[in-house]
Amino acid sequence: MKIYLVRHGQSRWQVSPSQDWDTSLSPLGHDQAKYLGEWFTSGAVLDDTTRLTVGSVVASPLKRARETAEYLGDSLGLPVGVQPSLTEATFHVVSELPKAVAPFAPWPEEPLSERYLNFRAQARTALGELTQLAEETGQPVLAVTHGGLIKTVVRTIAESDAFCLKLYNCGINAIEWTNGRWRVVHVNLWDHLPPGLRTT
């Protein structure tokens, strides 16, 4: 069972932050998504034995994710489903994570905030729904979502809130369930993007 988690292309909010968190892709974000879609249909090789194959595409309901997913759906000839649990948090997720005073110092014992715990539960729900879709179709699932959600999914399978990731726009992150455990196979795969189109 394999699940691809793709962060959306650069949004207008990233270029010009505002009170509107649900903005469309920027012109550069559209270019990133176009390259991503073309790469998925080019028979891209991930390693000596693995090529990118996708059986279904789902997206967060937010504009930047749906617009990115449309490029993928068009390229792959697949409909794009909307999965509400893939939506982004309405707060800066990393600000809710625990902090230690030094690299190997004990982690503080303060409880995590209720809004982060709720978002982590949402991420677990999203992963459960993606897992079910992969099981039903017998094929890899591609989900276009957001940085905070992807990072929290990875923390969920690691059962730890003591780390964070830095994710790139239109970067591909792959996880798989095999031999009784989750494996993180790829983080920030962006071979499909020319250097001038790589943004965080």
C-alpha cells in the first residue's frame, strides 16, 4: 500500500500574506503544478525497480490544493475527489509543537494545545481515509494537500510530536505500509521541478 502526499504549488498567500488563507495558486505555482503533472505521466523512475503509478487522486478542498490536483488529474486522466480531512490547519502548526532547550535536553512535559490535538486527530482521519482508498482500489493513492497536514501525518505514523519537516511546493512525499509497519519512502522529491521553480 503506497500513498503519495503532495504539497500544493506556491499560493498567492505565500507571495503576499493576507487574512485570506484560501487563495489560488500564484503564476509560479501554476507552473510548478504543470511540471508535476507532466512528470507523473512521463513514466518517471523513482529507483531501479519502481515507477510512479497512481490509481486515484484526491485533494484538500482549499483552492491551492484543488488547482494543483487539476493538473495531475488532467495529466493522468483521472477524476479528482475532494477529501475534507486533507484541509490545512487554521493556525501555524509548528508553533504548537514542543520545544527543548538544547538538542539532547529532555522534552518539556507541558500538554499539547487542544487545537493541535484536534488537528492531529484530523490528520489521522485523513490517513485512515487514504489507506482505505488504497485498499479498495489496490493501487497507490495521490493526495494533494498542505505542509502542516503532511508533517502531522508523518508525526502520526512516527507517534512523535518532537520533530518537524520543511516541505517544498509540489514536492512529493511517499509513505507505504509494508511488513507490518509504515515506511517513509520519499520526502521532498522534486526532480520534476527546474531549480528556478523550487520554493518552500
